[in-house]
Amino acid sequence: MINALTIDVEEYFHPAEVQRSIPMERWSFLPSRVEAQTEEVLDLLGRHSVLATFFILGSVAERTPRVVQEIVRAGHEIGCHSYAHQLVYELTPAQFREDTLRAIAVIEDAGGIRPRLYRAPSYSITNRSLWALDILAECGFDLDSSIVPIAHDRYGVRGFSRYPREMETPSGSILEVPVATVKLTNGQIVPAGGGAYLRLLPYRYTAAAIRRVNRYEKCPACIYFHPWEIDPQQPRLASGPISQIRTYGGLRGMKKKLVRLLTEFQFSTMATVYSHEKRSKPVGTGKLSQTAGAAAV
């Protein structure tokens, strides 16, 4: 089973937990670390002959276009992670459209490729912002990976499909691909897609989850991480014990866990893993209400 490996390319000061302490107005004064971090990720993937999908923040593409160029040169897939890393449900539709179009333009300008895959900052397409799928389809995106079918204090759509599904919007269809989750015997859905869950929990948790999804559900797992998660030397900007644990816990052991993942499992880009989904639509379709912005899940 080939799984999807995705990397959300952003600076160490972009995570939502850090933004509580460092407002956007201060970002331009902070030193960039994303280029060295991404180079380390590219080297890691190259040594394991793995191609991945990189969801790139527009502001990163604009400030350090070489990051995009190196990702493209290595043969990886390019996606969009918004321009300014703002939570979608805190934006108006007009603001979201403006942010998205700006991100598309700078990413295409930097790398010569127009992104057709999208992932919202902090998976912030929720019941409050399902209208964003219509705008993404309008902007030409074929695939979105922003909805997580769990309950979380900042994201998640409880009851949403755990599997890829074609979502119908007034502007056309878009394939929604959730990151990996596992359904427990009691019916509870728990996250297992990487990121903080890979950093903070024992490696065997993520490995067991991927094997369960692959072997028993006969489906690929979508896994993600950020380049800053393999940089233990980054400035500690998040304040408060919970934010610090969520952001910095497990940084020192993250690269070792990634090496084990790349050694024990097969990975490729989202286009490679899910290319058949839009043709066959094997799990049915959802519909997005034009007036209420609610999805049938």
C-alpha cells in the first residue's frame, strides 16, 4: 500500500499556538529558518527515494522563492497552504478568496507551477467555513485536504467521512482527502495523521495506525508534518504550558521517527495516491449547500 506523504511548508512563527504570542505585524522582523529546514527535509526524502506533496505558504514563497524552486527541482508535488496562515473560519469569504488568489500567484511565480491542491492552516475548514470549498473550486483547485473528522478545540468536522470523497459545490467538484484517523472499537475516531501526534506520542502509535488503515481498511493513509518540526534549535516563541507542549514537544526525536516511517512504509504524492478517486468516486459524493454552506457527510 502506498500512502500519501504531505509537508506543510511554513515558518516556525506561523503555527496558531505561536501566533497568540507573535502577531503578524512582527513576522517580517523575525529571522527565517524555513530554507534550511526544507533542505533537510528534501535531503531526507531524497535518501529514501520518496516523493511527497508540499503545501507551501504563499508568504514563504514570496519571501524565500528558492524554497519553492528546490522543491520543484527535486520532483515533488506543489500545493497551497494559504498566503498568510490565517484560520479560515476567522476570515470572510471575500478575505479568503483574496488570500487564496494571492497565494496561488506568488507560488506560481516562484516555482512556475500553479498549485491545484490546497490545505488550510490548522485544518480550519470546519462547519463554520465549509463555504471555502466552493471558493477553492472556483479558484481551480482539484483537491483539498483541510477537513479532519474529529472533535478538536480548533478544528474538525465530527461525522465527516474518514475517506476521500468528491464534494459538489456551486463552482464544481473538489476531492476532499482527510489526513489519517483510526476508528476504535467503541466507535471513537482518533487522529493518527502525523504532526504533533507523531512528535508527542510513541512511534508505535502512528505505525500501528497506518498498518490498521492499510491492512484492515484497505486504504492509504495521508500523513503530514512541518519542516520546523525537525528543528530543535528554533526559537521558543509560544507562551503557556499547553502551547509550548503542542509546539515544541518531541522536536528532538521527530527526525528519527520520520526515518523509521520512510523505512517501514511506502509513500508518494497525493496525485499519485489519489489519482483514481476523481474518476471512480468510490465512496460517494457530498453536497455543499449554496445558501447555508453545510455539507452532507
